[in-house]
Amino acid sequence: MKILVLNCGSSSIKYQLFDMQSNSVLAKGLAQRVGQTGSTIDFRKGNDGKKDVYTMDIPDHKVGIQKIFDLLTDKQTGVVKSLSELDAVGHRIVHGGDKFAHSVLITEEVKNAIKDCIHFAPLHNPPNLKGVEAIEAIMPDIRQVAVFDTSFHQTMAPEAYIYGIPYRFYRDKKIRRYGFHGTSHRYVARRAAELLGKALEECKLITVHLGNGCSVCAVDKGKSVDTSMGHTPLEGLVMGTRCGDMDPALILHLMKDENLSVAEMDNLLNKSSGVLGISEISSDLRDLEEGWPNKSEKANLALDVYSHRIKKYIGAYMAVLNGCDAIIWTAGVGENSPIVRSIVHKNMDWFGIKLDLDKNEVTWRGAEGDITTPDSKVKVLVIPTNEELIIAQDTMEIISN
């Protein structure tokens, strides 16, 4: 069985083609600058093949996906003889509201429900739907599956997702905590149980997903019971350009004092804050870590604030879970930053966490492993995420049933 996984952004299309018999990647790549000048598609056979980059005109998502299909079926470089070899397409859909607790086969009813959630994720759901509609136009008979970032967190109890505002906003407008990065948290939690040699249903885990967007999740018996992102991806940790948790009255104060419009305030909180705003250098932690801890006072401060917020959430979720078997670091920063991991886990021995500094230094750049000492009560694991594989597996399960 061959399944194509698509993750369509506003100006990008990330894709992977899986052979599900072996859970192997046949091809993968990224179309960039869709609808803009200078569009490109990169194409790589398997996970480790040479990456070829093609410059071409990609005016919209339908053309972009057709170009990807052309590369997949090319007689010289392709990995399948024809599109008829594809069994299904799985899509990353960012927001399913509280309508979807599981991945689903895409129907007109499902598409309408995704459209109803556009106001929750106006930057993400529309391009996600463009990918679905492009496949319908190119391959009208192939089955498609929606895998939602939010669905993993639908197991949270009301005390974890209800906000302290009048209940009518939840009842009438579905204002609540939803959480994101669900496929990533689900994958690394499952993999952590395997590395611990325990059933997932026996584990208490804290998963830390750190990319440009960041979130922490408390996972009990394989289910999300709390997570740091909220109604939108702005809440929770300090991120690359997002502020994370802050006093909501401060937003009103700044809007009045700086004479900011709603759009300007939204831009400030989402695109000008976080690590970028504190450091005034970069949103990329690699730029701040160069020469650490003496690069600059503001670079050090940004790293410390970023790491302190992660530590606070880990401590909070220790309490929520009443203990923890392992803390899992994943995604770009989580997998590749020994510096952040060492700052966060410094002075956490009271929790039974004993970091092995040598293991922490060598376990990065895609490596997987335990970075604690043998006598550490709580294990700290680095696990590269694989959201695309989760989407492919969900898609296979749904179309098989």
C-alpha cells in the first residue's frame, strides 16, 4: 500500500510518499513560494537520497501538487510508474475544533466541518483545504483522510480546557483550550513507551515539542490530559516569535498606550515577540547559542526566559500527572539543542532527574536516546518526531477499515 502525505501551508506544500508494507519513505520534498515568484520544489528519494531542487512556476496549490505528481512518476527520477499505484492521501489539518477526536475519511460533511473551523485557524485551515480540493480535481476517485493537530487533545477533561471567562463563550462560541502539535506528541509518546519497555497505557509522560512553535503535553496512559497551547498556538511557552503566556491586561494597556490596532497587536504578539523580541537578534535559537553563554546579555536572557518557561510547565505537569516516567524532547530545537536541555534540567534532581551531560552533548542531529544517568528516577529521552508517519498510519488504518 502506498500513501501520500500532504501538509499544505499558505505558500508551501510538504509531501512524503510512504510504502506502508515497510513503513519506508519512497520520496519526500517541499514546494516553496507557491503563488509567488521564484517557486521551487525539492525532491529526494527515500530519507537519505540526494536532494534535487527544481525551479518552476507554481501559481497555486493545484499546480504545485500536479508538479509533485510529475516528479513522483518521472521515468528517470520517479519512484512510481503511475498515480494509479497510490492508494490514498493523508492530509495534515491544523484545526478540527471539538468536532473530531480522531482522524476521519474526508467527505463533503467533513470538509464543511473543517470550513466551520477556519475562524479558529485562519492561516492554516484554508491552505489545508486547498490541498484536499487539489487532489479531488487531479485524482477524483482516490480516498483522502484528515488527520487533525487538535484531535489528540480531545481527551482533556473540562477542568483542563475551560477558560476562566463566562461559560457562555464556550457554550455559544466554543472558546476553549484546543492544543496543537497533536500528531507529534502522539508519535513521541508511543515511541517513548517502546524505548522504556513498557505498555503506553502504563506510562506517565511529558512531551516537549520545540520548533519555531513550541508546546508541552502531559500524556497519561497514552492520552493527552493537558497541553500548553490553548485556543490558538499563541498560548503557553515562549517561542521563536510568539510571546506565550502573559498578563491579558497588558494587551489592553499596550493597545491603549501605543495606540495599536487589533491587527498591529496581533502582529506584535505573534511575529515580533518571543525569543526574537527579547534578544533583538533572531528568532532562531542557533543564532543565540553561538558563543553561548557570552554572546550577548540579551541573547543569554532570551535563552534563559525560553528555558525557564519550559521548566515551569514540566514542573506543573509533574503535578498534573502525579509523577512521571519520562520527559521527551522533540522537533527542531528539542532534538538539536543540548544547551536548552541542559539549562532546563539544571537543578531538577529533587524530581529524580539526573542528566548525563556527556550523553546530552552527543544525542542530537536526528539521534534517538536516553540522556540521563542510570540511577535517574525520571528518564529524559530525545526522540526525533515523525508526524508524517502518524498521518500515513492513520490513513492506512481508516481506508483498510
